[in-house]
Amino acid sequence: EAGVAQSPRYKIIEKRQSVAFWCNPISGHATLYWYQQILGQGPKLLIQFQNNGVVDDSQLPKDRFSAERLKGVDSTLKIQPAKLEDSAVYLCASSFWSREQYFGPGTRLTVT
Amino acid sequence: GQQLNQSPQSMFIQEGEDVSMNCTSSSIFNTWLWYKQDPGEGPVLLIALYKAGELTSNGRLTAQFGITRKDSFLNISASIPSDVGIYFCAGHSTDSWGKLQFGAGTQVVVTP
């Protein structure tokens, strides 16, 4: 069974630029999550989708972050404009019953 | 923010030694998950626990769901070099179902 796919793996941008990350969940997983992981910390949930609807986006900085999952499968997370403090690893995860979450390899973002 | 207290923060052990780490919360949890994260990769699910008192093994790893439902423990027996990494506890509390909370992680370093 293929795992969660993410791209790109690494991205370096200057502050105020925009960036987008892509995620393809495990086949059949209706729930998709985006997390932000700052160095030395555990992942922090940004947004949770159930199929193509948003379940929880309470910790998503909506003035600069946006995410969509239009067809209920893959998803994109966008940051516009980026700030220095957005430097982190962005993890995508998926689950079948909202219990066991399976993570992708992440995208390491560096904002200079 | 994180409500889980994970300890120790780091461990330096010799190959062959056993490792113990734990996670405590102020809330009652109905799920405990343990993940391992290697550098540059996403967290990989090791063990999932769903009942108070449950004891589950995965090879040399054993985890327990605490009786009070506010803690969990992970043990690694006879450590080997590939056990190096950061171990995260995570769980669903009864008052935030679906939202996975993470500990800050325990970094394990194994010396030959």
C-alpha cells in the first residue's frame, strides 16, 4: 500500500514570496491533515479535512495560509506572503477513522 | 498548545540497554499513539492504544495505556543503533475528539 505522498521535499524562498505544497493521501483515507512542525517541537495541526470539507482550521493563520481539497483526494497548502517564522517542516497526514494518522515525509520550508 | 508532557527530553544510552519514556496529560485521553521520527522524515506510527490498561508490543517496543487514562509509557528493549531518533507520544483527549495532540518528543541517541 502506497503511503502519503508530498512534494516538494525541500523549498527555499524569500520572505513575502508565495509557496505551495501538495499532498496525496493513502488511498481510501477520507480524513486529511496538514501540520506545521517547528524544529524541536511536535507537529501542530493547521487544518483537517473530511473528504472535501473543512473540519477544523482553528489554528490556520488565515491571513496568509490557505488550503483546499477540491475533489476529496489530494490537497494543497499555500502560504502567501511567507514570513521568516514560517520556516518549518509541513507534514501531511491521512486517516481512515480519525484515530491512527499516517504521515508523509514532509516538506522542509526555509524562508530567508 | 500542547497539553502533553513527555519525558525525558533526551536519552543517551548504550547499545543493548533498555529505554523507557512516558507521556502525561491533564486531560483524560481515549487514544494514545507512539511515533518515531527519523531526521528529514515524517513520523512513523509504532503503536496505537485504545483501552485503559492496554499493553501492546511491536517487536522490541512495548507501550501501555495508563489506568488513569492520563498517561502512557513506551519501552524499548535491547536497543540497537537504528533505534536512534525522536519518539513522540500523541493522543486524542475526550474533549477534543479527532484533534491529535503531540508531546514535544524524546530524542534517543544510542552509542555502540
